[in-house]
Amino acid sequence: MTAGHLHLKATRTRRGFTLVELMIASMMYATIMASLVALYFTTVRMREGTYRRLERDMPWSMAANTIRRDLSSVVPPVGLMRGEFVGEPDESSGRRMDILLLHTASGRLDDLEPWGDIQRVEYSLEQPITNTNQPGLELVRWVNRNLLPNIEEEPERIRLLRGVDSLEFEYYAEEVWEASWDSTELENAIPEAVSIRITFTEPEDPDEPWDRPLEMTIPIVIQPAPWDASSSEETETADSQAGGEQSGGGR
């Protein structure tokens, strides 16, 4: 092999990438980077969408569980801790804004919260008091835990949902659904089931999903017998007479 051949071989060995090879490598690098960037932003959008769904669904689920617990634990409107069960429809604003007042055994009793488990609860729609610019109304749960107070106490205001458009209760008894209920006028009777429908306002952002209505029907298991004042007085009189006779016989 001549010296010229050796010089040519060494020159070929030291040769770098061609322009075409650099262009191909750059295109491949750009394609990979574009795919990675697109994947990153897709992941970010999915995460933000998941957070928005969680923020929207968690209050929805908590409100549904709270209403279900209150109605499933309704206290009969008779006895020492008796309280009325009153549902009033309201369509004065062109939409249903019902009010429901009940007594329920859904309270908690512990060292930090020393009240009984029976509490007075009222559901209603109210204007927002913190973020007044938000659309719609707030579903508020008013709670009074001290049913035998020495002084009158203000009920606690608990916001369950915001952006609410309407609140509708219906009451089932004797195979008929009623729009209102008042145990004080129905011999202390309570309905066999309560149906709730809550609708939400249309979001201002057209890309934001519109919340579906909250609808559920909750059966009420406890059905107390009507309280009769005359029979109660007769029973007390009979008991007192029986006690007197026993006392007299013992002397």
C-alpha cells in the first residue's frame, strides 16, 4: 500500500457528519422534543381537569350524605325532645326555593362537642355572604344543637353547596307526593319518604361543564303513632290513682 492510499484512508477516518446527517438528527430531536412537550401539557390539562372535578364533586357528595343522614335520622314529633317537621314550598321568585325544618338524631356527642345527638336542622337557599360575585345561591344548613337553652341561641350557618339555582322538596305519604308538609296540622305525622331535587346555575365559562342536578329519594323508617293529649292525661291519672292505692294499702 502506497503512502497516498494511507493518507486517503486516514482522511476518511477523521471525516465528521455530513450536512444531511445533521439535518436528519436535528429533525429527529425536534420531533422527540415536540412529542414530550405535547405529552407534558396534556398531562397538566388532565391533572387540572381532575382537580376541577374533585372540587366540584366533593361538595356535591358531602351535601348528599349530610341530607341523607339528617332525613334517615328524623326524630318523631312526640315526646320530651319532640319537634315539628315542616316543609314549605316557595315559588315567589319564579323558581323553587323550598324550606325544610326537622329534628334529627344526626348530631355528635364527644368531649369537644358536649351537646346531644338530637338537633334542629333547617335547609334553605340563601344569598352568598363571602363571595357575593359568584353566580347562584347557597344551600345552607342551619343547625341548632341546644334544644333546651337558658337563652335563645343563633343557629349555626353551614354552607353545603354554592351556585344553586333551585331547591325542591316533596313528601310521600299514602301513595301521594305532596309539595308541602306540616306535622303540627297532621296529628304529628311525618312523611314516609322525602324527595330532593337541587339544580345549579349555568356556568359563566362556556368551557366549564354544567353540574348535573342532585336528585335523591330518602325513605323515613320511623313512623310514630299520633300523640293524643287526652289519652296521655288519662294514663297519668290512672297511674297516679294506682300509686295512691298501693301507698294506702301499705300503711
